[in-house]
Amino acid sequence: MKNRRSMLFMPGNNPGMLVSADILGADSIIYDLEDAVSLDEKDSARTLVRNALSFLKFTHSEITVRINPIDSPYWEKDLEAIIPVLPDGIVIPKASVDAVHSVEQKINEIKKAHNITKNFSFLMLVESARGIMDVNSIAKASSLIQGLLLGGEDYSVDMGIQRTRLSKELEYARFSLTTAAHAYGLDSLDTPFTDVEDFDGLRLDTAFSKSIGFSGRLVINPRQVEEIHKIFSPSSAEIERAEAILQAAEEAKQKGLGVFSFKGKMVDLPVIKRAQALYDSAKNWGLIK
């Protein structure tokens, strides 16, 4: 499973942005066939994204595609065009258990027709009141699901509430989603911070996201990626502490100890697991040589 600090939306109808996506520094790219594309451009955007996946080499970022929702006439055509050119994953909008099952069934049909053996990760975009109420069921609906993503704008519309700078109105949705993600071992990515000029607000809001358990954030502008990565990446001191705990844990294991003291504090299995997760993430992001 990936550890995604950032997933950057790229409109599927913009050839220049599709081509440059891999050099923008995001952990994951979302080629968007849904909200970013008008109805009269759905077919051309689908072709552009398919060609990008066919002919471009991606070495830095995971590449996913947000398809159209299953209550639209476009989603099956999206999958028929995209699955044969092997994206890393599919972002499923308007997340529901029915959406998971419908998309998985359609992908299996396409895989069989094209002799494809690859499995595609699912990233579930939860963006409605019903989605938040059903988030636990959504999280366990398929073994292919790797992450839960919060769509705060559509959720706010569904709830009839106004968005504010630091999104206090989203706290219930945020806590519900990140709790479900941790319960099922999934990535959790917070809703985008939509004011691309407000970097102080971005930092404050993203720090809050991290503090309640989010593993990363959806991104709508490449300029936001660096700040988001700084917050979701462990510091040098945190990495050094994790390494020291893991070394001490190994020494304690050799002595037959399940619990041990580290710098005056007792360390047990949950602390060791947290240190290991931090170390693994840092290594995955190239922060450890």
C-alpha cells in the first residue's frame, strides 16, 4: 500500500497539465474525468487521459483516474478506455457500497476481455451525508480499497452548510472518515484547501488534519504540495527517535522483554508499531538513505 501525503487533481481535458503531472512532486496524481470536465468534453478528455497513460512514463508519482459516478452515463466508458492502459488506481466518486461493487464488477469484465491480471487500487471519495453515515461499510466493501478521501465541497452542499476558512463545519465528517480509515488500515486524505493564495490557512488547516489522524490531503494546485508534504512528513528528530526505539526494541527482544524503558518512559507494542510505521513511511518517501 502507498503512503499518500498528497493526491493532486489534474483536469483530464488539459493536455499540458497531463504531460507535466509527474514532475510536480505529488505522491499521487488524479487525472480527473468528473468535475473538471464539462459534459461536452467527456469523450475527448477520456481519450486524452488514455493516451497519456499509454505513451508517458511515470517515475515519480502514482497515477490514478477519477471516473464519473455510477449514476451517470459516462463511468462504464471511462473504465473501458482507462483500464486497458493500466493506471495505478481508480478514484470512485460519490462513494457507496453499490459504487464499489459496480466498479469492481465492470473492471473484472474488462480484465477478462483483455487478459489483464493487474489489480487496481480503489480510492473512495466520500462526499455526501449518506457517504459519511456509511463510511464503515464503504471502507470494508472490497479488498481493493486503499484509501478514503473526503470531498468537503460536495458534502457541504449536501448538508446545506457554508464552508469556512478552517472548516470547523467538517469536523464530524473528518473524524468519522479518518477513524474508519484507521480501523481498516487505509490511507485517509482530507478535503482540498481551496484558497490557493492562503498559505497560512493551508498550514493551519493541514496541521489540524494531521493531528486527527489524516495521512495526507487532496490538492488542487501544485503550489500547495510542498507545504502539505512538510506537515505530513516526519522530521529528522522524529525519524531518529523512531530508529532508536526500533533498535532498543530489538535489543529488548533478544533479552526476552516485551516492555522496556526508553529515555525514562515505558515502551510497549503500540509504541513500537507507531515507530515502525513512521520509519517505513520516511523510507518510502526517500527521507532515509
